[in-house]
Amino acid sequence: MPLVVTGTIGIDTVYTPSGHAESVLGGSCTYFAAAASFHGPVRIVAAAGDDLPDEHLGTIRHFPTIDASGLEIRKGSKTFRWGGKYHDNMDRRDTLYTELGVLAEAPPKIPDRFRDSEFVFLANTHPAVQLGMLEAFPHRRLAVADTMDLWINTARAELDKLLARVDGLVLNYDEAELLTGKRNPVAAARHILEMGPSFVVVKKGEHGSLLIHREGLGALPAYPAEQVVDPTGAGDSFAGGMMGFLAAAGAKHPGNGSRRGASFEALLRALAHGTVMASFNIESFSLNRLRALKREELDARYAQFAGMLRIH
Ligand code: AMP
């Protein structure tokens, strides 16, 4: 079933205990789309400036099931830029700078042929843009949003409006606390359910993720990674693996099509797909690992992870 994502295309500079990468391809939309593309087609709606290097465009085009016809390259505009530095345990990072560039301009246009999209992911970007995008997809069956500290601190009113309209929210442990004032992630997520969504996914980095759904409560560990080079994009590739799986499962069972939202069981399986995708992404800087990833490697690690979760 058609999956669409809106978010940022970024030029990132990242410092981790393993090294650093300068002016590499990043952005919430980019990581999401690359991850989701392993499950099926994914449409991008985003804007970048004409300073985006051809090499970065080439990386986006490398993923054959990404439809980049909704990616606007604006003459004279600057691409969104972000710099981050991870602490020694890589669990925390500081934002060094955020240059909004094209994000401060008019939102990207949505190609007419994307209007039939049924699975909608609003990756990290200004909540007003996320809200506008949501309204543009009247056939949506599942709309999920991500957000982060910058928007919680600077665009709270728009974010509250958005939360009242989406089916699900994906966010980090710290962000859940910032949004609700509640330190316990389950209590924070329950508070968010009262604001609108029918489920919340709280990501806790190497400590895994929680699914707080109106139908139940679930928890998954992270994949026990041996090699963590750069955690950037872990959240977006998690969401891409999750939504890509749900859209592909929806395409296999179109009979359930009239219902909005997603069941607890389907979501928990989707979280496992997200977990495995994120575990690959963090093995290298930028999109380098996802670029090299083979379907067989993904399937093998998913089978291994599912095996680890079985308790006799
Ligand atoms: P993640 O590590 O999953 O949070 O994603 C990091 C990516 O998000 C980086 O590649 C950045 O370019 C992008 N990013 C950082 N800050 C923001 C922001 N405030 N809004 C949207 N995207 C952002």
C-alpha cells in the first residue's frame, strides 16, 4: 500500500567516539526512506537547496524503490544542516548547530499522484509542515509522526494540534519526558495517548523500545550490536523499518483496508523490523551501511532476533 514520508534532507557533520564525518548525507526523511525501501515502494516529499551535492542525490537514487519525484531542489536555497557530537557511551548527544535553511521557507509541494497514499509518516520536521502534509492525504489508513526536542521547545501549539490528529507517535525517552513532564516512559506515553494518538512508541536507544497501545503494552530489547560507529538516524531507520513493514503487510491483506490504525500484534512485529533495521544503520556513518545492505543479511538478522525473543 502506498507509503509516503515527509521530513528533512540534511547535510550532517557528526562526531562519535569512533571518528567523525563531515558534510555527509543525513536527514530524517532520508534515513526513513532508505530503511522503508527494503520492504517496498516509498514516496518522498521534501525540499533541499541547490547546495546538495550530486553525490548525496546519487545516494538517495541508489535505493530503487524510493520515488524521489516529490524531492524539490530549490535554486538559491540552502539545504538543512545539522551537527551533532555523541558522548562516550553514545547514548546521548549534543546538537552543535541546526541551520534550518529551506525548512524556514514554504513547505515542499506534494505531487498529485501521491495523494492516494494510505500510510503516512511525518518524520522530524516543523510540526506545522507535518500538519499540512497530514491534511493532504485524505485516504490515509495509518498516520504516524516523530518529533524532537527542538520542536517540542519551539512549536508546542502546532505539535499539540498534530498529536490530536495522528494515529501514532514515535519518540525518544528524553523527548517523552520533555513533552509530558513525566519521567517514567509508560506514564509519559499514557499521557500522550490522552492527547490523541492510539499508540506511542518510546525508543530507549540501546535499551530497546516500548509500545504503549490502547490494546496493550509491549517491550522489545535492542538488537545486541557488536559494532556501533554512528547512532545518527537510528530513530528514523527504526521508523522506516517499522512503517515499511506495516505498508507491505497492508498490501498483502487489503481486506482489512477499511479500518484505520494498526493492531497491537502487527505493531509489535513492526517494532522488531524497525529494531533490526536500526541495528544495521548504526554500524557506519551516514547511509553507508544501508547502501551496502543486502536483503539476505536483513532477513538473516531478523530471523536471529526473532529467535532470541522466543522464551521457552
Ligand atoms: P535521529 O538520529 O534518528 O534522531 O536522526 C538524525 C537526523 O535527523 C540527522 O541526519 C539530522 O539531519 C536530522 N535532524 C536533526 N535535527 C533535526 C530537526 N530538529 N528536525 C528534523 N530533522 C533533524
